[in-house]
Amino acid sequence: MSDLKFRVNAHSENPTKTVVKARGFEIIIDEPAELGGTNEGANPVEYILAAFCGCINVMAHVIANEMNIELRSVKIKMAGELNPNRLFGTSFEDRAGYKGIEVSIEPDCDASEEELTKWMEAIEDRCPVSDNLRNITPVELKLKTKKLVKA
């Protein structure tokens, strides 16, 4: 299979609220009121955790199927800590992103501990979001400006 390209387009509705279009879906990103937002959606770092949970869920079921494990459901709990000082420009000692992310996966199945260990290893190895979080992914920000028309 060849590479797949995923695209989103976004625009700001106010200083904290972003509307993102992904295929036919609209995603609202906002900050909680205590961070100056209008609390109309999850914030960007919560969406990282949500995307990670979604990817783990898909991979958990794909891999369970490959391993002939009847996975009835899976519960995922995830938490990460970050220091907002860099975000607000008050200190540059800590990184801007998560210092770490803790993930708890609770499968509802009858697999053995040995099978589940292999299952977990495969999830960690094959989950694209996990890969993006664990490894450096080249990112290039480009400035696009409107050209002024001379009168």
C-alpha cells in the first residue's frame, strides 16, 4: 500500500476557538474558561490524548483480530502533565508539551497474560499516533501572507 496523506483546514473564530475541517467533519478546539477560552470544545493537548486513545482502540481491535483474540471492548485511560509557563511566555525552563503521558488499557477478553503482553507490544509498535509522540516527526511551519495591491 502506498503512503496516505491526511489533510485538515482550520480557521480561528476568536483568539482561543479554532474550527477544523477534517474530511466531512468539523472539530471545535477551544480552551477552558480558566485559560481564557469559551469552553466550547476540548483544547489542543486534550485532542492529542483523544487522538492517541482513538488510535490505540483501532490498533487494539486490529491486532486482537490478527491474534485470534475475541476483544469484546477496551477501556483506555490517559493522562499527561505539562507546565503552561512556556505557553504563556513566563518561563522557558520546561518544554511546552507533555512531560509524559500515562496510558492504562483494560481489555475485556479471555486472552492469557502472555497473549496480552504480545498484544500490548504490538499496539505500542504499530500505533501511528504513539509513533508520532515517541519519535521526532519533521514539522515545517510556513508563513503565507496576502500580497498587497499597490494603488
